[in-house]
Amino acid sequence: MKKIIFISMMSLLLVLVTACGPKDVASSNTTNETSNKQKVAKEDAVLSLTDMAGRTVHFTKKPERIITLTNSDMGIVYALGGSVVGRQTMDASGVEPSAALKATEVGNTHDLNLEKIASLTPDVIVASSEQNLKDVPALESIGAQVVLTGANSIADIKKQEAILAQLLGKDATKLQQEIDTKVAEIKQEQKGKAVRALLILGAPGSNYAALPNSLSGDILEKAGGVNVAKDFKGVENFPQYASLNIEKIVQADPEVIFLMIHGGDEKETEIAFQKEMKQNDAWNSTTAVKNNNIVVLPADLFGTNPGIRITKALDFMANELNQVQK
């Protein structure tokens, strides 16, 4: 991700200037000014909410000009009856709903276009709790509030819907009930099924196994699958995914291997993955490879948070697991 270097330099300059003047007075004035701003913001707030990074955000007026940096947030906003003036630059997930096509593209969570974001004069920027926490000072410097969301489980998507509903002054109950209904429906349909599966997040030059504490891992288990990597240790700073342990994978003998492609050329990544599977003796010994049960998951439903399309993701996963048992 690109770092906003000038913010750090300005902060350093402020420290140096303060050090050259009456230190105690300057420090006291700075502290009082910050406290007063926070106090005024809280007292004048017409809306206060806690985002998914645990930050409490105050609004002195109802936010109307909204920018979303993820498709999941954008989809939820429109499903709740809202709209956005800025959105994630189109990726493999496409743009849904079509009404959002008119919104200005402003980059994405790991490549922000601050100039374009600022030109839209947003009241609030909805960003990723995992990827954009460090960008909050830069985003707030243009005069907007920042709300962070994210999801590592289906339950988290319901929380995400609740937060965005609060932001818009809407009710998320219907959207949340749709998720609950689908989860219950899938649970009943898949009762007694236990297909051994491996979920791989594939990116150029690296592959990781998705763990149960990832969103895709949660979808797999709720759809009737058994995650063969459930006991793998998550990698540092990426605890929802683990390095591939071929020996353990072979021992667990997955019946199906799901591939989620993230970044780079999707077709190229898929071809390279399929080639590796079929040329490697260890992979070739698994039931999944023997029976050619290697499934590339659709980018708009897996690998990234699908938002309101979580019900479609559950249906897709359950159907693929059922195909293995036929």
C-alpha cells in the first residue's frame, strides 16, 4: 500500500517547531485544543457510531456525500436505500448495482487516490478496517469522517450492515434476516454432510490455506464442508490464512480443492495452479486432484467480502460440495 509520507513529515515538523518555543505552554495549548475539538465534536454530534475497528465516530450533521472503498460496503449502502458519490475502482467483482456506475472511481483500499477523493468533498469515507486504519489521518485531513468496516465471518457481515444502516439512518433488520434465513436453510439441507475441502487463496507467487476464522472458511463450514486446514497456524499479520503444509494436506486427503484468486491475471494464476497440482506427485495423491475436483471460486463471491451477496456465496459453496458427493 502507498503510504502518505507528507503527513508524517508534517507531524515531525510540528514537533521540531514546538521544541524551539516555550515547551510547556505549547504542549498545554496543543493538548487543550485537541481536547476541546473532541469535546465539541461529541457534544454537537447528531450521530455517533462505533465502527468495526472499535473507533467511535461523531457526525455534526447527517452524512450525505458518501464514498465507499469496497464493493461490499457499496452494495450494502444501496441495499439500504442509500447511494455513493465515490466508489472502488472497478475490479474483477464488477459494479453492482448498476446505479453505482455513475459514482466516481477513487482507487481501492490499497491504492487510494486522495486527490480525487478530496475533489468529491465527502462527508464520510467508508474504508477497510484491516487495510486502511493507517490511512485514517490522511483521509480525515481532507475534512471527512472515516468509518472502518470489514468481515472475517458471516456474523461480521451482519455487523457491517448494522453500522452502515446507522450511518444512513436506516434499518438493517431485513438484510440481516435474509442472511439468518439462508444460513438456517443451508444448515438443514446439508445436515449430516461432511465433505473434506481445502480452500486456497492464490495470488501471484504465493498460495495460502484459508482457516475457519476467515470469511471463506466460515462459509465453507456453514455450507457443510470440513476444512482440512482447520488446525494450521495462521501466518503473522495474516491470521486468517496459513502457509500450505503439503504433508498435512496429503494426510487429510481433501475431496475438493477450492481456489480463490486475488490479484494479478486470474486466468494465468488459475493455469499455473492447475499445472502445479497435476505435475506434483504429492498433490496427485489427493482424492481432489485424482477426481479433478478443483474449483475456481467466483471473484465477486469469494476472496473478498461479498456483502449482501453472502447468500449467493453460501448457495454456490453448498452446491459445489454436493457435486463432490454425487
